[in-house]
Amino acid sequence: MAISRIRQSVKSASRFLSDESLTKKAYLNALAAGLDYAARLTAGFLVAPQMVAGLGDYLYGAWQILGRLGGYVSAASGRPSQALKWTIAYEQASTDYDAKRRSVGSALAVWALFLPFLALAGGLLAWFAPSLLKAPTAFSGQVRLATGLLAANLVLFSLAEVPQSVLRGENLGYKRMGLSAVLVLVGGGLTILALSLGTSIVGVAAVNVVNTLLAGTFFLQVVRSTVPWFGVARPAWGSISRFLRLSWWFLVWRLVNQLMMASDIVVLGMLDSVEKVTAYSLIKYAPETLVSLMDIVVGGVTPGLGGIIGSGDLPKAAQIRGEIMSLTWLMATASGATMILWNADFVRLWIGQEYGIGSIASVLIVLMVTQLVLIRNDSFVLDLTLSLRGKVLLGALSAAVSLVLAGIFVSPANLGIAGLCLGFIIGRSILSLGYPWLVGRLIGIRPATQVAGMLRPAVLTGLVFAAASRLGGLFVTETWLGLILSVASTLTVTFCLAFFVGLSHVQRRRILRRVRAVTGSALPGW
């Protein structure tokens, strides 16, 4: 009997881990990315208090700002890895392997063409960083050297992404399962070591360079062993030209995306204070993990969706997009309500009570992050269509409006963090309306259908968040165990409420069907 049960368990595990269907590949990708995410979450949880203590409020805030400024500079790489990933995903069913190798060659050619621009932009950022951050004289040299190392890391990272892009484009991202998570934990350990040795912000930046070298070497070995056609073929100029055009839009989109996602830190640091960035970053830590979590879920599914769009099966693509939106909304609503209730207690236990920012600002941070998560879903879908013009232009408009409003609300209106969030929420509303419209045009979803599907979930999210805000001040937990139990209970209740009240019967049935497809088994009672 025992042997029979063991055999059955092994068969079940083998069935789950097999890559026999598109659905299983998608969720195996999500599982692999989830392990990486758990590693990053663990490393961040352990490293952040060490960084705050080791760097102090100014240098920690400066590190956060430099990370965002580095994101702007990375646009100068041309983003060939993104063009490669989505090109491979779009042509996933093709057996023209020589063409795929020429695509890899085109990506490397574009990287080489953009390398001087990236190096120049990184050098300028390193030189002017102390002035931009109003660095005290004692920190000026450290800030400049750390920024130089970050600029060098951007050059290496844009090259190291190439094999990783091939793996993900072929819908085989799960092949690195577990091992890349180890690299994340190693990086966290090296950061703590650098801080303990007193190397300050320069040592932390140097660790990033080491991590990139390790990750690039690792992914190169993985893609060589799992993608039989992988290699580099000399591309014709026409292929390079096509990649340049596509990379141009990804370049502009990278800049626009950074303006949308990372400018809150920069605006707050420039118009308020670098020290306030530290408090804002710590409060935003838990809500921001929601963005990473959703990127994992959606990122695991989208390469397979690219193959469906590329084959012209638009009704199926529309259905899968609807399932992605429903699942994302479920997780965002449950997680958002939980963070509104318990985030202040988390930061107090994690870092200290001196980093509180007030309940209104905390709620606005969660709203801003939830809005961003839903926007990024359709952003991924637009990437798959390789029709980036409308996406980028709308994004640029949204980013400009967000920056102007956030700047006004922070200074001269002096609304601080609450004003910052409000400005970005209003500015991103352009994308909340515009991206679904663009996606609908491309894969055949009528606007009326989208509006009808959005009303019920939107109302429930508003009610749940409002209730969580009112209850937030009534419950306090003083221990980690109490916080863990409270978070688990809140997540369970809000998820069930959202699932049964916020989704229609058809939406619930489709999500459950996907779960059964992943697990390969029926769910009793559903």
C-alpha cells in the first residue's frame, strides 16, 4: 500500500512538472519565477535593515534614487534583449532555426551599436550624481564611484540578458528553476558581507556587478543545454534594421516605463528630501512586491500567449487575456486590502516605528500599485503584438501628466507623499483607459464588453479597500507570529470574498479550469 502511494505521488509530480501543454509550460514558468521572487523577497527582507543601518538615511535614500536614475540610462542600451524575447516568442512555432540564430546575431549587433551611447550616458550620470543628489562633501566621492559601478553594470546586464531572453521567448524559462534563486540569495549574502566590511554604498554597487557576471554565465549555460538551435548567425543588414526599428520602440518604452514606474522616488528626492525617500521606500516595500508577483504570473503566461496571437487565434487570445486580468485582479484586491490593514505593523516590526508616513499616504500607495499592476497586464499583451507605437505614445503622455501633477502636489502644494501618489494615480488613469482600448482593437474585444466586465470588480475593490482603511487603526499586532497569522487570515477572507462576489460565474469557471489544467486533477466540490 505504501509503495503504491509513493508511485502515485511520483506520477502526479511527474505529470505536473511535464511540459506537455502550453498551460503547464506557462505555469511552470510562473513557478520558476516564483522561486526567484521568493528568493528576492527573502534577500530583500534580510538585507534592507542591514542597508538602512549600514548606509544611514541619506545614503540609503541616495541608493534608491540612483537605482531609478540607472533605469533611465538603461534605455540607451537599445533594449535588444526585449526585442529578441518577443520576436522569439512571436515565432515560437517556427522551425527556421537559422532565422532564429540570425535574430540572436541581430540583437548582439544592436547591443554593439548602442554601446557607446550607453557608456556615455552612464559616465555623465556618474559625474553629475553628487550634484543631482545634493550630496554632502563627505559622501560625494562615494556617490560618484558607486554610480560609476552601476553604469558599468548596465553595460554588462544588457549583454547578459540575451541568453535569458532566448530562454523566455522559447517559453522555457522554467528550465532554470531553483538555481537562479540561489544566485539571488548569494547576492544578498555578498551585500551583507560588503556592508559588514564597511565598504558602504561602493561595496553594494560592486556586488551588483558580480551578480550580473554570475547570472549571465549561468543563463548562457542553461540556454546552451536546453535550446538545441541556440547560437549566433551573421545577420543581414535588413534583419539588423528590423531589430533596430523594433529596439527603438522598446528603447523609448523603457524610458517611458521608467518615468511611469520609478519617477516617484526621483520626484520625492529632488523636490522634497533624499531622507524622505528612505521612509517612502520602506513603506512601499510590501506593496511593490505585488508588482513583482504579478509580473511573475503574467510573465510566465505571456510567451505562450504570444504564440497564440502569432497564429491568428484572436478569440482564444482574448479569452486568455480575460483570465489573466481576472486572476490579477483577485490577487491585487486581496493583497491590497491586506497591506492596507497590516503594512504599518510590518514596517514597525521590520525596521522601526520612526518610518511611518500616515494612513492616507499608505492607502494611496496601495491604490497606486494596484492600478499599476492592472496596467502592466495589457502592457505585456501589447508587447506580444509587436505593435508598440500606440503603447509608447500613450505611455509618454501618461508619464508627462504624472510627473507634472506629482511635482505640483509635492511642491509647491506641499502635500508630500500623499500628493506624490495622487499625481501618479491621476496621470496613469490615461493608461487605465487607453491600454484596454488598444488591446481590444488588436485582439477583437469590444469596449462595451470591457466596461461591463470591469464595473463589478472595480466597485468591490473600492468597498474592500475602504473597509480595510477604516479597520486599519483598530487592530495592532506586536509580534511576528501575530502578524503572520493576521496576514494569512486577511488574505484568505478577502480572496474568497473577491472570488465569489467580484467575479461572474463564467470567470470563476474559467479560472478553475485553468487550475485543473495545471494540476492535472479535478477539484472536489467546485
